[in-house]
Amino acid sequence: QVQFVESGGGLVQAGGSLRLSCAASGSTFRINAMGWYRQAPGNQRELVAGISSGGSTNYADSVKGRFTISRDNAKNTVYLQMNSLKPEDTAVYYCYAEGSLLLSSSRTYWGQGTQVTVSS
């Protein structure tokens, strides 16, 4: 019911940059917060960054000062600028959108994920 178009993942060397983008859409879908979680092999999924419809942001401590999340509400699109990438940033990054469909309560929807690999 909710579709995601994610792009921007890839392979970079340590110290490099990537920019992820994610557009969410769906009929009667009202979006509140958007952002990314990530999951590395053998690890639990963790929140990387989130942004509310009003522009309030939240970052994992490990990425503060390096990553910047932004949002285009008109396009239901969220961006994650990732600078000074480290090997420990290597993971599958999953876009999420928290919102509600018609006659439904608010819940979180997930994209397919995009691989980010940072070589040392």
C-alpha cells in the first residue's frame, strides 16, 4: 500500500560521502516522520536519523556531526547526506515513513533497503 523509491547507496572509501534519498507514496497515506534505520550483518536494526513533518531531527550519537537529514514535504522525500564515512557505517540502510492510511492508525512502513559499503 505504501511504496518507497530509494537511491544513493553504493561503495565508497573511508572519508568519502554518499547521499541517500527516499520518496514515499501511497493513496490516502499521511506521513508524519521519515528517516533511516540501518542493519549490519549480525547486528540489530538501529535508528540512524529521523525527521518529523515539522523539521525536528534526531540522530544516532555515532553519526552526529557527519550525517545530515533533510526533507521535502511536498515530494514526501527524505534525504540523508553522509559525510566522513567510516567502515563501521557499512550496513543496509532502510528508509521508513511513519504515518497513517485512510481509516487506519499510525504505523511505520519500510522500504526495501539500500546497501552502503565503506572500505578502509
